[in-house]
Amino acid sequence: METGHDIILENISFSYKQNQILEDVTLFIHKGEFASIVGPNGGGKTTLLKLILGLLKPDKGKVTIFGKPPEQARQKIGYMPQYAHLDMDFPATVMDVVLMGRLTRTALWFSKKDRAEALAAIDEVGMSGFTSTGFNELSGGQKQRILIARALCSRPAILLLDEPTANVDHETEVNLFSILQALNSKMTILVVSHDLGFVSKYVKSVICVNRKVVIHPTTLMNGMLIKDIYHGDLKMVRHDHRCSEEGHCHD
């Protein structure tokens, strides 16, 4: 087995109701990667995450996480779905929501360790003063931080986030990605995003998904025009995509 890769997808294809979603996808995610997954609606971004989690089975091909099938490695993966299925009228506190990330099939109650890990996760996202606050009392950006904390609560080696900055303002988006950037020193992060121009400033590579999958590295670029459009420096996608360990260039 190849070393240095947390995630390997080999010749993956997946269809839903005879509709081809992903076709012949081969993807290697290095340990410590911070990548954005981008592409059109229906292009297969969320499907890709669910295949990595083992929530979906490929029609053909193989997925390995740390050299194991996804089902055997799932405890090492933190996941923040695109839509949190939480009843906003249910009287859950911030601590209650974050502790959901410690749920297992065998545990009947939360231990002291579970609560300690929840507190640590809440602190990591800068929300330590809100443990007893009702989740439905938080702002949109604060809710997103707590849902990230829920994903962190299991101490994952891989963090998968599906549109974590959807429907938040620019300042909140910057704060959330600053948190993710700091977390990247401890874990591999894949984040689905609709805003390529914004996330390119933070991530190391961009995974373009539209039935096929191509990885593009990012390179730093400066320019007054870009600053005017994006209100700051950003990184542009370079079209010399990596299709193998060595990579190759398109002229």
C-alpha cells in the first residue's frame, strides 16, 4: 500500500437511478492536505464525500482510508454535512449538539472523557463561553462553528465539510476558514465550497468535480485588479493538473 496518502480512490464510478454521477475517478489525498472541492450543482461533490465516508458504495472501483475500507476507518473521520438536521425549536444547548459527535452504537451515556473532548472542541472554534447557550439562540456563523466543533469532537485525522460557509457573511467566512487553516496542522481537510475565488487563498489544492475529477494546485498571485474584485490577495488555479504521483502539464 502506498504511504503518505490518507485517502485513495481508484477507478471509482457511481450512478444514482441510472444517472451517472461520478465516472472513473482516481484521487490521492496526501496526509496534511487542505483542499477545496468545487464544481457545478449535481456534479458529484457531496457524493464524493459520502463515498469517502462509506455512506455510499461505488458501482465499481475501490476506496481506502488509511489503507482500510471506509467503514473501518470512519471513527477517524469528522463530517459536517451541508444541511444540519436539527429542529431549531428543540431545546438543545451548545454542549448537547457538540456531544452528538461522540455518539457511538455501544455507548448509552456520555463519559467524563466525552465531555472533556466536547469542551476542547468548543474551545478550538472559539466558542468556550457558550456551552450552556441554546443552539437556536446562536447567529448563523456561530451555529457553523458549533457544527464544526461537533465534527471535531471525535478527534478525527480527516475532516470533511460540505459547504460550511453557506449563507454566512464575508467576515464569518474569513473567521471560519482561519479556524480551518489552524486545524490543518493537525489533520487532513477537504471542504466543499461554491466560492473558488475566496477559498483559493486558504487551500493547498482544488479538486474540480464534474462527473470526472481533476486536482489543480494553487499558486500565489498579486494584482490590483484581483484585489479590487476579491478585496485582497488570492491564489489562482494553475492548469497543470496532477493526474498521477509525478503529475504532468498541459500546454
